[in-house]
Amino acid sequence: MSNATIFSRISFAANHGQMAGGEVMLLAMAEAATELGHDVEVVAPAHPTDVVDEATRRGLRVVPLQTRGGADQLRVTRSWDRAERRGLLWCNGPRPALATAGRPDRVVHLHQRPSSRQRRLVQLARRGARATIVPSASMARDVAGAEILWNWSPPFPLRRARPDTGFVTLGYLGRLSEDKGLLVLCEAVRQLQDHHPGRFRLLVAGESRFVASDEADRVDAALRAVGAEMQGWMSADQFFESVDIAVFPSVWDEPFGLVVSEAMAARRAFVISDAGALPEVAGEGYPWTFPRGDADELAQLLDKASTADWAPTVEASQVRWETHFSPEAGRERLGQLLKRLETGDGS
């Protein structure tokens, strides 16, 4: 498919060289823009090599920036932008946005809410941008004038029903940190194990990347206290194949909640807290939602969920994913946004 465009190229600039949620979406957007007929490149720090390597593996054109990080990354990015960039610059995070503040033909895409300390810098980074993008209506309430571009996630193969093992495997997938609600989840699991010995098990997939060592130690101790099966890094497909009910118990205002979209695509039962955009992704009135931070409520909800008929909810969630969060839906939204930017209708 080929589109006429006033932008000779779209350069997607990574916030850093490591793969995290924002970088996953950067590569998904770069692929979608390519499929829409645009000339695309990915601009990222050469080290760490995660983003450069993955973009290369996907067949995307890559511009590696030789930078020592920090202020040097801003300097190198701005120098590249002035000397080599042509077309639209998609700043996927505050670092490339701040580095190119005031420069023409830019989009600023924020994947996390700015902290109170970051607000002034973000305001500066947005100066002159054609649009500021955030992943949810929940986050848009904290970023005045931002447009919403929901994230999306890939499909999963149809999976067989899990065998009856005599116990219920609860699963958590994500960063091993307190803001993700892991201490709340551990307390809920402890209560379930006290009331139903041998019935509930907890499988945990993720790493404590970007987490302070003392916090990582507290989370690790809580998980070990309930006998959690620690898998480390695990693909989403493997994870959903291994659990009966996924639990996403965040206590911070999640800017989106890609794991919820993935659970919907994978046709897996899931329970969420009401934090941030999680209910927005799951859908208004999603029945398996508990108040953030409330371990007692979570334990009661998981007990009920373990014997529920999940078929209607799982089917409705899969339809919602296909309609709103599939790659096809995401590509269509991105295409509409790029068309508005080309005609000068971006906000």
C-alpha cells in the first residue's frame, strides 16, 4: 500500500537503547508506518544495543547514534537532527523530544506521566511540536492538549484449554517492582493459601530491571515467602500458556497496560486493579476489577474467579482486542493520525 506524503521520511527516535514498553511500541509503530507506505528509519543510541539489534532483526533501517548517554545523548541527537534528519521526527520519549525542542516537524510521544520535577522539561520539549501523543485517556488528563493513540499488541495462536491439575495457577507478567502491586498480590496469595492450602500457586515472569536494589530485595522476599515460581524473562505466549488466571495488580497510575491487551488477545482470564488506564483497556464495567492496593478484595476476587465460567468474558475481551488493540486497528489509527499531521490538522 502506497500513500502520498509531504513527509519524505519518518524517523522514529528511541528514548534509550534498552528495550522497554515504549521501545516495543516504537518498533511496532515503525513497522506499521512502513506497511502504510512511508519511508521509515529508527534512530537509537548504539549502546545498549537492544533497540538497534531488534530493529535490525525486523528489517527496519537503523541510524545508530554514538553517545555516552545523559547530556551527551541530547547533544548527539540534536546534532544528528540538524545535519541529517529530513521529514517527520517522531520523538518516542522525553529525551529525543528535549534534544530537539523547537525544531520543526516533530511529534512528541510520551509513554509515562511526567513527574512533578519533569513537567517543566516536558513543556520545553513540546515546544513547536505538531502534536503530543499519549497512550490513554487516563494519561491525557495529566498532559494538557495531548492526543490519544492507544497502543496495540500482536495476536496469539489459538491455545488449548488448560488441563485440570487440581490447583489454580495465578500468573504475573511484568517488572518486579512495588508500584506494579506485587506486595499486594503476595498478601492476597498468602490469604488464599491460608484458606485453601495447596489450591493456589503463583507463577511470576519478569525482571527487576530499572528497580532500586533495596526495593527489588523486598519484592523478592515477598515472592519467596508465598513460594512463587520465579521464571525470570518469559515470552508473553509462554506465560499465557502456563497460567489459569493472569493478575495485573498495579498500584501506580498505569499509562496504558499492554499486558492487559495481550491477555485479551491470548484469550486468557485476567484480573486487574483499577489503577490508571487498566480499566480503560479492559473496557468499561470489566467485572474482574478490584481497588488498587486492597489485598483483601483481591484475595476474595481471585477466590471467586477460580471457579467462575470465564468463557463469555474471555470471548468479549478477545473481540474488544480485535476491534481496538490488534495490529490492524493500531495501524489504522496511526495512519489517520499521520494523515492529519500531513494536512496540518494535528493538535
